Amino acid sequence: RVFIRWLEDERRSTAIADVHRADLREFLAHQLEVNAASTAVTRYKGLRQLYKFAVEEGDVGWSPMDGIAQPKLVEQSPDVLSHEELAAVLKVTDGEGFADRRDHAILRLFLDTGIRRAELVGLTLNDVDLEDGVAYVLGKGGKHRAVAFGAKTTRALDRYLRERERSEYQHLPQFFIGNRGTLTGNGVAQLLRRRGRQAGIDGLHPHRLRHTFAHEWLADGGAEGDLMRLAGWSSRAMV
């Protein structure tokens, strides 16, 4: 589907028999320009399978993918926070009042569990067990999983909940709320950017915290298989 849309945008024929090797080379080059190398490799493998099937079915006499090399995967360092940056952003939220307690709890939960932004805003009051230090999240593909958090995060969540009880929106089922009701994904992104600027960190975003969680897990000797389960990844390629 991605390839067909590209052919249409380029005003080229979408009939499989009309596609030339030059079309495929240009498409893959375009993928490398607009996506990560890993995505371009995925597109490449998909096209190889497509044309293998087309040859077997007799739709084409030969595969124009033959002779096209797979795009190279270039190792890139994950975009993670340094220990100094972690200390700085936690410090700017370690205060009193609703916003500070909420934001501090959000930061610690991200860093302790590596959950996604959508998983965080989807948490309800019933999903977080402070006694056992576990949160139950609904991940991609409708898959549920349990993620554990430590004592400092438990304390931060407890302090937030006590402040939450004073909010006019304390009746809402969502665990994290804002000044105008339910806290949305965009709201989380905005508060992280704001807190990042206060701590002298440019472009702080939820995925950067997820990267940091994964990096720290592996750096401390954690197993890749366990990280996959904790992060909700179904493919080792994500690790």
C-alpha cells in the first residue's frame, strides 16, 4: 500500500507488470530519506516477498527486486537522558502543589516502567496498585501487561493522589488529571516540554523517557527478553 501510494504520487503505473527496477530503487531511496533505515529495510523485505509471490503466480516473468541490495542499517545511539539531566528534571518537579506532585509522579513512572504515553494517560485509579508497586496497562494491539515500579515512584504516586483528592476533578476515573479534567496525551507532551525547558533540556518527550528506561535496564545487566515483556515489544528488533 505504501509503494502504491508512492507510485500514484509520482504519477506512475501501479500495475505490477509495469513497475521497473528504477521505480523500486527510487522508492527505497525515498524511504531512506523520510524514515528510519529499519523502516526502509522492512519495505525492502516486503517488496522482495511481493515479487517472489508474483513470479510464482505467473503475474511477472522475473523479479525486478533481483540485484537490488538491502538498505544498510546504521547503528544509532538511543536518545537518552544523562544522569545529570535526570536529576535536573526530577528536581524542578520536586515541590509542593498539584502540578509539581503530578508531574514528578509522571516522570518517575515513565522512568521506572518505560510505558508509552498512551498507556500512561489510559491508566485508571483501579489500574495502579501502590501496595504491590504494580500498574496494569493496556498496550498496543489490546494487550494487557503489568509493570512494576520502585519505592520512590510509589511515594511520588501516593503524594500525587493525596493532592488529587483536593481537585474538583477527583471524581474522574482516570489516574492522571489536569487543571481542566482528564489529562490527554498532548497534555503530557506539553508538560514534559515545559519541565524540560525548566531543567535546561531541549525536546524532552515521552519516548525519550522510554529510551532512557530501556537503556538503563540493559546497562544494569537486564535481560533483553525481560525488557521486551516490560516494554510491551513483540519483536526483538525493537530492542
